[in-house]
Amino acid sequence: MRITASAISLNVEDVSASAAFMKRHFGFTEDMSADGFVSLSRKDAGFNLIFLRTGLESLKPESLKHRKAEGILVAFVVDDIDAEYRRLQDEGVRILTPIETEPWGERFFQVADDNGVILQLVQWMSPPPEGVVG
């Protein structure tokens, strides 16, 4: 198999709110959109981030139509976790988890958008275990 692109697709109630949050605070750009759908990208992210309105008729399978983006965590590894923490605080972003450092070297914090999508920013203080991203 050859993978040519990757995407994360999340069901949210307010597609516009999640898209605006990601564009404003995380530098994503809008590639395409339609009623109840938006696809965002960042060259350095390695994937497109797609938001679909909960209950969207075209969403298949049927069982996904009414599920929200619950229990999902989108993680980004960054170079300067402290600077990103201050920047997002200054921008008024809701911080869910203040900066913590795990014994295995992962320093992180978590924020959420208006739909409750959780984003985790990570900086590795020591090399991560092989195969671990964030």
C-alpha cells in the first residue's frame, strides 16, 4: 500500500467555530468547504483536519451521523512548549490542562475549542520512545 495523503475527520456541532479556532490559533488554512464540511491543512502538520457537522446526511455509515468528536485528542509536537502556552493564554484560549512533564520526558498541555475538540501540544524534553509521536 502507498499512502498519498492523510486526514483526521471529526464530527462537531458547529463546523465554522472549530475551523475558525484552528485557523486563528494554529495557523491552518481552509482548502475547501461546503454546507456542514470544511477541510483544513498546514504544510507541516502531515494531515488534513476535516470537520463534519454532526448529523450530516451524506455521512456514512449511518451509525456515525450522530456521534461527536468525544474522546479524541489531536496532538502536535512543537519546539517551544512554554512559548506556545503563553501565546495561547494571551489569545484567550481555554486551557484544559496546564503544562505538565511526565517522567518519560513528555512536556504537554491541552486546550479545547468551542465544540470541545481537545488539542494537546507536546515538547519532548528527552527523546521519545521509538515510534511515539505525542
